[in-house]
Amino acid sequence: MGKKTKTETKKPVPTKLSQKSAKISKKSVKAPKANARKTVKKEDEVPVVGQLPSVDSDLRLKEICDKAVAVEEKESQKEAAEAAVDGSETAAEGADTVQKVKVKRKDALIKKKSSEKSFLSLENPSEDDKKIKLSSYAYKKNRGIVYLNHIPHGFYEGQMRDFFSQFGTVTNLRLGRSKKTGKSRGFAFVEFKYSEVAKVVAETMNNYLMFNRIVKAELLSKDKCSPKIFMGKIDPHKPPALVQRRKAKKIHNAVKADTTETNRLQRVKNNVSRQQKRLAAAGINYKIEVS
């Protein structure tokens, strides 16, 4: 009887505990897994909603802004002074182009043009001193380009322009995007009006933590700067590969004329006849049938 009582006491106790523990484990383990999957999907689909760091909220950004603003004011004053000097020089040159030269006769003045000419035409001598229009990037400019890497998801062209315009004038911007899908590839080029401002931004924004990503910033040297950097900007709503696929589908699904199918069959038959002649020349008797 002692053995029976032992078996009776042992059997119900573990069964009850195992059922409770199984129920508890199902509730405790499976619930967070489902929540984790849902959160991952939301993070993949929805861009970053958090507010961008600004000068008011971050002390480091405030220091960058103060340095950049001081540098930009200094450069703008220098540029204005150089423009004023150039304007005075051009006015003086214009006044010296027409000179009055005294001749031996009394009260006789002859107007003589200066022999120096800024432009000499090889085809027509009458087109000398002609003003030539150059492209916008051909003029001497003190631009600075910053290369950015490890850009977080949701930090796109509009947000980048708003963020970097706190430090100085942004003249151009290009975010690397996929030609197939139009999604961000995590790098960008930002051009500032003055290279000194770009240098300050690159030095201070390097290794900056933004939305759990460490942003890398680097100032490009003059030999690497080119207007081709900002060519080929991709519209995220119309990437090139998507446009080509739509065009190909439209051509494929277009209503075909009556002669297209007959012409296609004729081309197939001609190709088959050529292949059969080659096989016959090689000593192979094989007939290819075309439906």
C-alpha cells in the first residue's frame, strides 16, 4: 500500500505543475516574439519619425553653428571687398581704353583706342574684345563639398537641407539612391558656399551619433571636387530601372498589328532553315519542326 500511495502522490503533482508551467511559458515566451516581429516590420516600413537634432537641443551643434556662422560672415565680407576692388579696376580700365593723345598741331585731339585686347578672334577681327559667356561652374568659386556616410534611415534630401542649413548656405546636395528601387544607399554629398564652413562642419560632424547611427563626415580635396558629383540625381518615385520596366511592359502589352505575327514566324523559319543547312553540311540528318 505504501508503494501505491507513493505513485498516487507523485503522478498528479508533476502533471499539474507541468501544465501550469507550459501555460506560463507560452504566455511569457510567445507574446514578446510576436511583439518583436511587429516592431521590426514597423521599423522597416515606416521612416524615422523622431525630431532632428537642432541647435537649441544639442550643445555640440550649437558650437558648430557658431563657428560656421563666424567663418561665413568673414568670407562674405572678404568676397564683398574683392568684388568692390574688381569693380573699381574694371571702371578704371574702361576709362583708360579711350585716351586723348596730343598731336603737333595746336588744339588737335585724336581719340586712340588702347592696343590691349582681352579677346582675339581668329576668324573675324571685328569680333575682338567680345564678351564670352562661361558656364556657371567655370567661374572661380570657393565651394566646399562634404562626403557623408552611415546616414540613418529617414534622413533624406529635405531633412538634410534643413539640418545643414543651420551651419551655412547649402548650394547643392545629392543623396545616393538605388537605380533599381530608389531607396537610400546611406551616403551623400553636401556642397557649401564656402570651403571654410565645409571644413568646420566635416571636422565636428564626424563620428556624430544620430538615430543610433555614427555619421562619418569627410571634406573632399579640390582635385576630387567636380560638378559631375551632383549629376544623375535619382527621383525616389521614378527610379530609372522602374521607368524602363514600365516602358518594356507597355511595349510588350501593346496591341500588335496583323503583319507582326506573320513576320515573326517568317524570321523563325529562316533561322531554322539556316541551321538545317549547317547540320546537313556537317553530315547530320536532323529535321527541326516549327509550330
